[in-house]
Amino acid sequence: MVAKPPLDQGVGLGDLLIKGHHLPRQLGRHLATAAFPTTPDGYHRLLEWLRAHGEVRAVGVEGTGAYGSELARFLRTNEVTVVDMDRPDRKARRANGNSDSVDAYAPATAVLSGRANGRPKTRDGIVEAIRSLRVVRHLAIKSRTQTINQIRTLIVSAPAEVRERLRRLPIYHLIAQLARSRLGADLADPICAVRTALRRLARRYQHLTEEIAEADAELEPLIAQAAPGLVELVGVGTETAAQLLITAGDNPDRLKSEASVAHLCGASPISASSGRTNRHRLNRGGGRQANHALRTIASCGCATTPAHGSMSRDARPKARQRRTSSAASNASLRARSTST
């Protein structure tokens, strides 16, 4: 837990891109302003400047997962509590204007008032290594999908001599045949040109497939080391386990309950009650990639768990009866419309 700092000892940092920083003290009074470069030397000078105004208990940093990640690591190394800041409120920004000073001063007041008390990810352990490797794997999968889509498009518009031999082949045989195909000498000929393009795309597809396999071989032992019990669960594979670990971070102790994990993954119900109406709606926020990972795990569990399988078998006759009755009613409606 991050304790609320005393009013006379809170420290807030603002927009790292602009490098504007503010230090408020008692009653939120503006105390000083300074700019520092986002370099190791700049971080040391920043910390010295902060400590010159008093004891530093907490620092609010925006963008701890992007531009502020190295600053957050530096402050934690120097035993300074870091508070993760959300982006500035748009309504407050419209009311107060937008400037470097205002953007830097807003996180300081949020830390002092206690509105901001989130703990950022430490990003200094094995989960950060998994995240970096998974970025490359995700990009390779996306590129491979684009490559096979482009191959299919070229085949559709290719001359009949090329199209008829390739249009019905499955992906594996198609890629293998295109990768070992011979090229012609006259690139001005459309047939020769499309064969050349298809061969290059097929070899790119093979290269991306090898890259994905290498990434999986690197990720599997890291995930097993970071969360051995997670990968043993039904429906949890390398991809879903990596995503859940990245969402939790290297310091999962910042998530205090199952409710906080559900809210972080966008799987918690949101109250939408009003007056005598008492209801909830789906949570559209949270990490959508983590939400997709949970859905994948749940789908696999429903398909493989015996309890769910027995329930689905019991429900099959009723579902079949409903489909039959629905088909009969539709047929009767069509007959009535035809007779009229």
C-alpha cells in the first residue's frame, strides 16, 4: 500500500516530454519550477533539486509504462515512493487551460490530496523480459497474417495459368510450392512477375514462421519460471499466460484481491443502477488484451472440462427441440405468406 504523504512533504512530477516539474508544499502552494533532461545525469540533478526543498516522501509520475519508466526505476532505486498518475482530466484541463506548468503541477496536487495512490509496475524482473520478447512475437504474427492475405489476393488476380494451380491448395502446401518455384527471366511478363512476387512472399512467410517458433522457444521456459502453476491450468498456453503476467507486472502484490484483478482485466461488473432499477453492465475498460486472454482460457475450459461437457450434453436435446420448433414455425410462416 502507498501511504498518503503529509501535506508538507509531497512531491509531484509532471509531463516528461516537456520536462516540467513542480514541488508543492503545505496547502498545495506552488513552491518551485525547474526543467531537467531525461538522461541519467538529469535524473540525479532532479533528485538533488527535490531533496533540496525537504524530505521527499512520494513522487507522482505520468507515463510509468512508457516515457517515465526509467525515471520511475531511478526513483525506486533511490528509495523514493512512486505514485502512478493517470492522464490529466479533460474537464479540468479545459477549465484551467493547458500549459507545461499546469500539466506538471496537476500530478503534484493529486498526490497531495490522495486522489492518486496507484502503484506502478516495477518493470525490472522476468516479466519485463517476457514483455519485450512477446512484442517481437506479436509483430511477427501480425506480419505473417498480412503476408498470407497478400498471397491470396495476388492469386485471385493472377493469370489463369498461375491461379488454377494454386487456388485450391492448403496454406502449408501453397507456401512450400511457392517457395521452391522457379523464376522466369522476363519480369516484363505478368506471369513471371506474379510468380516472382509470390515466391518472395512465401519465403517471407517461412521466415516469419521460424521467427515465431524461436520466440515461443524463448518464452516457454521464462513463463514456466515466472509462473509454473499458471501454465498447468486448463486452457492456459504460452500466449495467454504471457499476457496475464504482463498485465500483472513484476510486482503482482499491488493487486490486493480477485476483484482488483477482474477490474484490471475488464471482467468486473459495473453498477448501472438508478432509482428503483438495480442492475449491472459489462466493464468496457481495463486491459482488453488481458480480457481476451481470459475469454480464451474460459472457452478452452468449457470445451475440455468434464463438468461443462456433461452439462452441454444434457442441454443438447432441449436445444435440438428448440431448433426444430423454430424451423417448423418459420416453415409455417413461409407457407402462409406464399398462400396469401
